[in-house]
Amino acid sequence: MSVVPKVAASAWTDHAARAALRHLFDVAVASADPAHMLAQHLPGRPTGRCVVVGAGKAAAAMAAAVDVAWPDVALSGLVVVPYGYGAPAGRIRVSEAAHPVPDAASETAARDILKMVGTLTPDDLVLVLISGGGSSVMALPADGITLADKQEVSRLLLASGLDIRTMNMVRRRLSAIKGGKLLAAARPARVVTLGISDIPGDDVAAIASGPSVPDPTADADLSHVVGLFGHQLPAAVAERLLAPVVSSLAVDDYDFRLIGTPAAALAAAATAARSLGLSPVVLGDDLEGESHALGAEMARLALAGVAIPTVFLSGGETTVTLAGSACGRGGRNTEFALALACALDGHPGTWALAADTDGEDGASRAAGALIAPDTLARAGAMASDAHAFLAAHDSATLFDALGDLLLTGPTRTNVNDFRAVLVLPEEMHA
């Protein structure tokens, strides 16, 4: 993690601002590193077997932390992560599958996990390790649904602009492992879930679509989703979404322990900001809406002015609704950053960083991007129209050309998006 000294009020240069923003991002990510905080959340050791299963971008790091914390417990199991997120986890096997659209490896992993937990006793413990990204890498279609059906629905959902809660309601309805079905398969063993939240509001039923949490929306009306997609939906999918499935599990019948959250990440970043001489303002960990709209709103906040060097911190998960043929390279964070830069229009004294804490922002190789007061001017010098790139949802291409992509590689954790907007008072503008 980067270490940045406190900056005097008169010394906020472009380099210092960029270094401070990267440091705050690093602190936020470190707050959700399983190696640092998982062990304290483990349950009592089992008298029988311990089977460790799980899915998501943090699953390998979580499994490795369990392996280190319990050297005297007979562990076995399997966790599945997106391609590129694999890492050794001692006695626990790690497999990889596709994200954000599932593939055959996703289905195989889900079947293997259900088989592992299907023959246990009350003396045994199933430790479920869940984090964002788990929905696609552990995907087993419900009866009557094919993998191809699920893949098509995944593509439709990703381009729809629907909020993450609705997406996960759909995923649970179409799955043979999500929505508490893993929990049901593991009974009568004791089941304890450790989760790292990437969901606004920390809805545990939505993290990786809740495989070990009874589905509280099993009887929800999803006719609006069917209406939105119309004939694009496979017929079997439409039929299942219109037919409520009542869960046999009590909604409070589970043990789920949150070990990392967006709120905790923002709190850690706020503490780090104070140590740098900045006044942090936490706007919330659950901001949602269209990325370009939130960028414009953040610009209005910055343009209102501040009395002392201030950093506005926020998390949550915005959306990018694709329309027509406009579909470039980027994600919700680079789109937010470019929309913010366009709305600021070169206003001095404002820098920002927007990135996904998992290290991957949509269809790009980057976690996100940084902007500075001269972002639009540098784009113009390259004969690039920033507004045109924004309209084409091609933000990552522009930031790549400017050298302003944030490249971290997989962080092996995930507490959703992190945004920091650093604003200097007018008298400190260069």
C-alpha cells in the first residue's frame, strides 16, 4: 500500500493530488483484505469435518486466510473465482470460471460444490466464502433452464441499466444453487457464511445472489423484467420469472457474517484523508443511478466551492445503460470520471479517482481512472473530443490515451466502487 506524507495547504500540486487519491484507494482496498481481518470472524472449530466452499473475486484470498488460521483443522473444499483471480489456498482447491457471463466451468464448479456438501452430518461445518462476482462463476441453471439461457439473460441484464438488487432477484430465480439452495443442500451440517459485501446496503441475500441465504424475494413479481426484455428472453426463462417459487427455508434461518463492507472501506479512507491534511466528507456507500448523471452531480458539488482542502468520498454501484450501437471500452467508473471531467470543463482545483475495488471496471483492463483540471485540455491537444467519447461509452479508450487509467490488476477483494473527489479552495487554485 502506498504511503503519502501529509501535504501542507500551500503544496497541493498535481503530483501530490494524484498520489493522495491513489493512497486513499489503496487504503480502502486494504481494509477488505481477508489476510488482515478474516480470522477474527471464524466460528468455533467443528467436531467433525470442515468443508470450505465459496465463490467470488475474493474467494481465493478468503480461502487462503482460512487455511492459515486453522492449521490444525482438517480442511477440504473448493472455491471458484473469475479467470485471473486464482491464487494458492493451501488445502482448499481453487478453480476459475467466467465473469460477468457464466460459462461451462461456472456450471461444473457449482455442481462440484453441491456434491461436496450433500453428504454431511450435524457434526460437520460448511464454511461458505462469498464475495462479489460469485453469481457468474458459480452458476447452475434451474430445472428447465439451460446454460445458454443463463448466458443470454446475463448479457441482457448487464446492458439493461437495472439496479443490482433486481439483477440478483432474476439470478436467484433462475438458479439451482443461489437463493439459499446451497444452504438447503448442506443441511444438516452447520453452515456459516463469511461475506465481503459489494452490494449497496449490504443486502446479504444479494451478495453473489445469496447461495447460503434464504431468498426473501422468492415470491416477488418479476413481470416488469419480462416486459422490459420481451421477446429477447428465452421462453423457458420468461415462464420461470413469471412463476413465483416459495422457499422452504425460514428467512432468518442462516448464519452470515459480514467481514468487509463498503462503509468500512470509506471509513478507512476518511481516516487516511485526515492524516494527509484533507477534510473528508463521506457521501454514502450506496450511491446509485446512471454513471454520467452522478458525474455531473459530483461536478456541481465541486463547483460549489470549499473553505479548506476537501475530499468527497462515496461508494455504491452506478449503472451504464447502453443504447443503439454506442458501446465502446470502459465501465461505470471510467464513465463517471469522464462525465465529471466534462461537467467540470477544466475548472481548476479539482482532481478525482473512480475505480472498482476488485481491480476491474467493466470492459477494460483497468480498475478505473483519474482526472485532473487539465484532463479536457490534454484530450483536446490530442484532437480528441471528450464529450464524443462519453456519448460512445468509450471512456477507457480516452483515459488510456491520456495515461490516466488506474491499473492494479486483480485485488482479490471487492467492496464495490470507490470514488474520491479532491477539491481545493479558490485561493489555492494554480
